Amino acid sequence: MDTVTTSPVRSTTPNPGAFQSLARNNSYVIPGVYDLNVEDTNWVLTSSFIIFTMQTGFGMLESGCVSVKNEVNIMMKNIIDIVLGGFTYWLFGYAMSFGRGELNNPFVALGDFLIDPDVSDPLFGPIFAAFLFQLSFSTTATTIVSGAMAERCNFKAYCIFSFFNTIVYCIPAGWVWGEHGFLKNLGVVDIAGSGPVHLIGGASAFASAAILGPRLGRYAKGTDPLPLGNPVNACMGLFVLWWGWLAFNSGSTYGVSGAKWEYAARAAVMTMMGSFGGGSFSIIYSMYNNDGRMDVVDLINGILASLVSVTAGCYLYHAWEAILIGAIGSALCCFGMPLFDRMGVDDPVGASSVHGIAGIWGVLAVGLFADNPLRMETTSGRSGLFKGGGWYMLGVQSLSALCLCCWGVSITFLLLWLINKIVPIRMDPNEELLGADLMEHRIRHTQIGISRALSALAPIQLDLDDVIDAPPIGRNPGHERCVDEIEAASQKLHQWRAAMDKLSDRDQQPAKESKEASGSRRRTKGFGSKSHTNNGTDNVGYDGGRSVTVKVGGRGEAHQLSIIGGDMGAERTNDRNFAWID
């Protein structure tokens, strides 16, 4: 998010004396993050709403890349990232990135905790708009990590991690975008977050995957990628992320007033140009690497890496530069994924490469290709190395990449180490075999090997009674029990009728012989005091609505069943009998 301040105080705001009664918002100089008029606020809010849809994209992409028995678990983690990560961002995250307080320093801001301005605050609207926009960025950075920890992370430990993961993001975001940040004051340029969002997320993903270790059996047959659980979901996730990225980048002009709307349009176009370059390279790479076949993961991650690469300078590039930057980012990602696997770092969705490696390149690319945007103070009048701006911008961009990478890796290692002292961060191996959906959420998929795993683990001293009884998804257990009871009642009725037919046949044998001789096929069956006729049609033995009471589920829930019965073969083939639940 690139903020632009043309003057320390806007003429449309009250004079400094209007702020003296504000106890919590005690800054008399309006930071760039609150430099919003009505049109800017509308743009920022709309962009925030669209950016939040990226959570859907992340969830679909990640659930499509993992095995089916863990797909619900990964979606649950994405929900947790919003709930717990968003809550902590309100508690302290926003305050440590953009807070206004006397204790602010170049490393961290300290002010506006639990931000909730009073209606009399002259910055009432801009504060809420700025918070929502930054919140959408924070949840995006947090959820990047969930894919790298998929299929073997303890869900309870992940909830704790998600709660505190805001710390990993909020402090470096303040370095790059906050008024106090030492990197911002050195002249670092990162418009939409290749560094604070994606590089931090990718570095944290790498540390998480490394400390958790690979999934069981991941490298038993080499480092080739595992099959996707749902490739269609993964592709759909890409499209949703693609859509959200347009708001992510063009919304980071932080308004449409002045020249901002022009650069917002340029940011959207250059975002697409970058994805075209990355997608083109990944197509060539995948076909060459797979003997003319297209690999889904190569294409998806190549496009995402190109979007990450162009994010930092999205409106500072020409079209050919955006295409080239996107292609290079895609190449780095495609070559980086197998490299991490050879290192034994098991990242199921490739977040370490897509967001980490491509994030580093995106930050550095600004120092090489950035233009000095006219009528905007984004680069403080500087240009990139290839635009005649010298080495300064490349130097500070390199420093930014180094600081962000070191912070993301080290603080994530520390955080997971501390959590592991409280709750084991790794799933039990037996639970991992059965899948997190079953063990964590009691969701039992069918035809994916869970029953086989349950049978194999049964002799081991494990308490599996609870999960064995979990009903398979996609079926209504209540209806299944009803059907079982109906079949049992119908079977008893069939046995009773068969016995009565034998008695009736013995008594009426002379009459039957006489009727058969005359060509009649009429037969009388005795059911107590009632007689039934069979006219030779398919609706045999209709008893006029005889009902049977069935109790379902052992709870005394009685249901009257009107049964249409007839001859029921032992194997129940071509069965014409059925039952209605009144």
C-alpha cells in the first residue's frame, strides 16, 4: 500500500486545536494513511471488499492442492486466519504498523491500540477506511502460511499461531509504509506489498514448512510432486485470486483524486501484463519439462509468482517491463519449487517459491525498472537503475528484501518453537494417516482410503471408537436409519406372508386346480379376516393401506409406514416393493 501525502495537513480538516480533546488519537499531523477525501474513501473501501474475496481464492487453491482427506481442514484454517488474525490486528496489529503515539520509533509504532475513534473525531471516516484496507492486507499475509503447513499441522496449534501471526506481518509493514518506518524514511518503494505482504508470507511459509518437517512418505519415492486432491478447485482458486489482485494493486494508489486515478488504471493493466508474461513462461517450462504435457501446478504457481513480482511497482512500469518482470518471477518460482523439495522442505502449495522467491524479485525489480511517476511522490523523485537513477534505489530495495526475509524466517521459527512448548505443532503420525478432516472435524470422506487406514490402525492401542462412528459425508444418517428399519419391517412382513401363503395353499388346493383348468389365474390369500387378489399386474399384494409402526434410532420416534408388499425374492432383485413414510 503506497500512501502519498502532498502536505502535512489537508486544508479540508480542522485546525490542530480540534484534536486537543482527543485522548486516543493524539497526532495533529495527518499521516498519509488518513489523507483521504470522499472519492478516495469510496475507492479504498471498494478495493477492501474485493481484496477480502482473495480469501476464497486462497482456500480453493490450497484445498485443491492437498489430499481430499484434508481439504476441509485447510478451509477451516483460512476461516481461522480471518477470525483470529483479524481480531489481533484490531487489538494491536494496526497500532504497531500505523499507530500515532509518543513512543513511536523507527522499529515499531505504539499508539491507537483497539482503535475505535469517537464520532466527534475529525478523522472518523478515514480511520475506519484505512483500518479496513490494512486489515485486508494483513489477513492475506497471514493466510499465505496455511498452505505450507497443510496436512500435518495440529489444528489447535495452528489456531494459536494464527492468533499471534499478526506480529509477523504488522511490524515490517510499519517499516515500509508507516510514517515512523526506517525503510520508508530511507526511500523504499513498495506500492502494494511484494515485500510486507508476500515476502513476509513466503518467508514465514518456508520457516513453517521447515520446522514441521515433510508429510509422511512425501519423499519415499523421490521429489516428484504428489497428485492434487482437486485440480478444478485449484484452478478456480487461481481465477478468484487473479480477480482480487486487480483491487490489491490498483487499490493501493490509495484513492482516485488528483493523478491517483490515472495510476490506478495503469496499475490494473500492468498487473495483467505481468500475469501474461508469467503465464507464457510457465506454459513453455511445463511443456518442456513434462514432454509436451501441461502441469496444473506449474501453470497456476507461475501465474501467481508473476503477480507477486509486479506488485511492488505495479504502476511504475511500462508494459514490456511488466511482462519481463512477470516472466522472470515465474521462472524463479518454477525452478525454486523443486529446489525446496530437494532441500527436504515440503511445501504442499509452493508458497515459499510463489510468495517468497518471487517477492524478493518483486522488491528488487523496483530498483531496476521503476519510473519516477509524474504528479506523484511515490519514489521521492528517484528512478531505477535502468532508468538512469543510479544505485541508490536498488540499494535500499535490497536492504528492504534482506530485512523482511530475515524477520519473517526468524520470528516464525521463534513463534512456532514457543507454541510447540504448549501444544505440539505436528499431528500424531496415526492421525496424519487418517487425515485432519476425520481426526479434527469428524468429517469422513468415502473411497479415499480412510477405511483401509482405520483397519490397519485398529490392532494398535488407539482410541478410534469416536472416529469410526463418524458418518460419511454426503449422506443423511437419519434417512439411512429409516431405510434400514423399513427394510427390516418389510422382511418380517414377507416372512409372515410366506408362512400364511403355505397354509392358504394347503386349504385351497382343490379350488386352485379347478380354476387353473378353466384358465383363471385368480388366487385368494388369507390375511386374518381380509382377502387379497392378484390380477397379474406389477402391483401385487396391495393391502389397501395396511400400516406398520417403526421406531427409528432407538429413541422411540415412531413412524407409520404404509407398505405395499408382494413377493420378495431372497436376493431382492427386481424388487417391486417400496414404502411410503406418511
